[in-house]
Amino acid sequence: MIAAIERLTGLEWKNQGTVFLVGLGHGGIHWTAATLYLLLPFITRDLGLSYTEAGMLVAVFHISAFVANFASGLIVDVTGRRVVFQVLSLAVGAAALLASGYAQGIWWLVPMVVLIGATNNLWHPPAISFLSQHYPRQRGYTLSIHALGANTGDAVAPLAAGALLVWLSWRQTASLNALPVFLVAGLIWFVLLKRDTPAKPAAGAEKTEHGMGLAEYFDGLKALVKDRAVLHLSLMAGFRTMAQMGLLIFLPLYLADVMGMGPFMMGVTMMALQVGGMCATPVAGAWSDRIGRRPVVLGGLSITTVLIVVLTVVQNEIVFVGGVAVMGFVMYAARPVIHSWMMDLAPPEVAASATSVMFGVQALFTTVMLMVSGAIADAWGLGVVFYLLAASMLAANVLVYLLPNQLPGESGINHKNNRE
């Protein structure tokens, strides 16, 4: 069994522990955010908040995540400390969740939500660049385990918090649900800190003990943003994420208002979406390490595009749930492969900043989608929103054709045909 896993992933079993530990950390980040979302209705009721104030808290979360995204890439690349910032993001986010349990009003909650949102995006640049640095030929597989951690945290945290709420208040639940995240932060600190070394710079770049100087960093960043492949990949990731987030937000509304599903079947359908993704990511990541990124991403995006359209005409609940499971399988399969593709393209010394650029574009596209899709649903109905999401996936498909089929382990912006 172990030998089969090693052949499939190209990674020895003794090295798998590090990969799964970073994936567990990613799960801790999503655990914190998912707990906050589940507790929000109870917080609103207990503190007497209006829907406007509750909505403001969600907006604060996303704004702080967006702002922190760019600063984190710079800090991580300049210092070269990837494990330290992974631990910091987990510990600060968990502390903010714990402290939110002592809130007596919205003005105590706002800074806590700011910290949770900021640390949610502080995690990605150091974690993704760490895995890319240490496993250059298994990026697809290692980042798929990283994504698997996120799906697991999103799925398990609401279940744990919901169970605690049966006996405890939301304040006690917030405090108790923060404790496992502190534990994961401690494990990463003690196990991985010895591997917290700056990435090896590209040819011609100056190597220092603690990352690089600001001048070298901005030279690398300038080359990064001028690279056509990096820009196309970021745009493609933006269109894909816009469709994914649109499905997460509008699919429950479609199930209730158009399909007429009851609460139980709605829960089954949304679970099918996540379970499909959890099954797909390791397979897709390992496969992309063998055949390249483009075939896997193109296959996932193309099938997702077709399924979004097809599901709008499906009326049978069982068929619809099956279609959603398949859509989750192919849609989430592409996510870690895209992250791996960016790490293939970016020089190692600015890998964290490349992650920040990609996640920044995704956050911007998602914000636009949230504003536009709501207006479209009000004017023409939810069905039209799904055609918009399919169009977004189609745009991502087109951009894939403009990208090179990067082979695993090929790192750095050194291909002349990729530049302006």
C-alpha cells in the first residue's frame, strides 16, 4: 500500500508527514473562519445586532483579508521565514476567535474579525511557497494535500461548533473551538521550524542569510508582474474562483427557491459538492506532476463549464445531487494544480508574492461577482446568474490556451516567449 502511494505521488512515505502537517495548518485557518461564520447568527441575536451590522462584519473580514494578502507576500519573501508566518497566522487567528467570545458589542468584534480575516490570507503565501520550495517536483500533489486541508476544515469546523452549541453558549464555543488551532500552530513550530530557510535565489540574484534585500525583492517583483504567463494565470484563477464562489453563494438559494428542495436535501447537495472536491484534489495534483498542469486544469474547467449549464435544466433531485458531486470533483481538482502552476512559473525568491498576486486577483474578481450577480438575480432570476458563472468558467478556459504546459520543477521566469 505504502509503495503504491509512493509510486503515485513520487514522494517517499517518510516525507509525507511534513506535507500533511502543512495541510493540517491550512485546515486550521479555514476552521477559524468557518467557526466565525457559523456563530454569526448567534452573535447577532445575542448582541442585538442589525442585519446591516452583521453584513458589515462579513465585509470587514473580506476587506482585511484582501489588504493583508499583498503585505504578507512582501514580508515573507524579504525575510525568507515561511514557517514563522504560518505559525503566526494560526496563533493570531485562534487568539482573535477566542477573544471574540468576550465581546459585549460590535466594536470589540470588529478588530477580532479584522485579525481573523487578515490571518486567513496571511497563511497562503508562506505555506504555498514553503511546499513549492521543498517539493519542486511534487508541487501538484503537495498543494493538493494543502487544499484538502482547507476542505476538511470547512467541513468539520461547523460540525464541531454546532455540536458544542447544543450544550454551550456561542461565547464558550468560540473559545473552545480556538484550542485545536493553537495545538496545530504548536506542532508546526516544533516540527518544521528547523526547515524554515530562505528559498534559493534564481541565477544572478544575491543570496543572504535572511531572505533578500528590498532592492533585489523589487527587481524580482518587477519581472514577475511583467511576465505574460503569470498575468494570464492570475486572470484565469480569478475567473475560476469567481465562478466557484458564485456557486457556493447562489447554489443554496437556487436549491431552495428554484428547485424547491427541503433543508435536508440542500445539506446533502452542498456536502456532495465538498466531498467531490475532497476526493479529487490528491488525484489531480499527483497526475499534474506527471503530465503537466494544462491538461488537468483544462479538463476540470471545461467539464465544470458544461455542468453549470446542464444543471440549470435538471429537475430530478437525485440526478441534480449527482451532477453537483461530479462538478465539485472537477472544479476543486483544478484549484491546487493552478497554485502549483504559479509556483512553476515564479522565481523561488518571490514565490510568496506571486501567491499574493494570484489571491489578490481572485479576491477582486469575487468582490465584483458578489455585487453584479446579486443585481442580475434580482432583475432576471437566479438561472441567469448560473449562465454568468458558466461564462466566467469559459473565459478561464480560453486563458488556459494562452499558457505554456509548465512541467513540474521548472521554476523561474526565464522563458523569453513569456515576457512582454
